[in-house]
Amino acid sequence: MAWALSGQAAPARVRPLTQQQLEQPDQVAAWLRQHAATVDRQRADEAALFGAAEARRGDLGSAVKGYGLSAVLYPSPAALNAYAGTLVRYLGQLRAHRKDRARHLDQDLASVEALYRAALASNTVLAALPPAERVATLANADCVAAYRHGRAAAGTCAPLRAYGLAAADRRR
């Protein structure tokens, strides 16, 4: 609020990304190039802390909401990775409960892959991921893509296992 006392104009509010834009790596990178220096990260951090607390409690639905809000407010690689990882676990549990995994498989995995790719795009702007996390994020995106396109079984792919697929499961 120093701007109010100084007589300067209030800082412009940055319009957050939409959920759909989060799944478009080029839009995430472009948004960060334009807004990374001016965004209010406190709200994004608070949402991420909420998501983490809910994940620890086992409430994945609320955790997804917290991480998703954090990512639309400030799509850092960490926020996008947390969102993708929690979303895939949540969707896996939801689909198992509803017994409709086959019907939603492609859409669910496309969203998760896109979020991992968005995390990598975010990292090209922010350079925030340590090398090992960057490699892990790329591996997550690539193994989901390989499965989606019928090139590999679920194997040891962490996101696919979190979704509830067995190691030997193959895309049909």
C-alpha cells in the first residue's frame, strides 16, 4: 500500500490464466514473460499452502482446488507440478470409485501431460527447477504421452501408477 501514500497510481491487477490456458504451454510461457515480475505471488503461495495442507489431510479434491488456484495465479513450475501430481491422483481415485476410468482416460491423461509440459514451459521463463526436478518433469510428461499414444505400457511411470494403472496396462 506504499503506492497509496506516495500519490502514485495503484498497481494494475494482473489477470490470471484460465484453467484451459494452463494446459497450453506456449500461453503459460507468454503470460509469464509479460507478468512474472508484477504478479502478486502471496495469493498464489497461500493457495499452494492450502493445497499442500489438504493433500496431507488426504482431501485430494480440496488439494486440487488449492494447487489449481495457485497455478492460475502464478504458474510456476512447482505450482504446475504439484497441480499435475495431485490432479492425476484425484482423478484416478474418482474414476476408480465411479468405475468410469476407460471413458475418461484419454481426456484425463491429456490434461495431466499438458500440465507437466506447461511446467517445463514455465521453467524456460523462470529457470526455477533444479536439474533433477526438470528431468523428472520431462520424464513424467514423456511417459504419459508414450502411454497415450500406445507406445508403452504403464510400467514405472509415476503419473500412470498414481492414476491407478498397473505396470502391465497398455493403451488399447
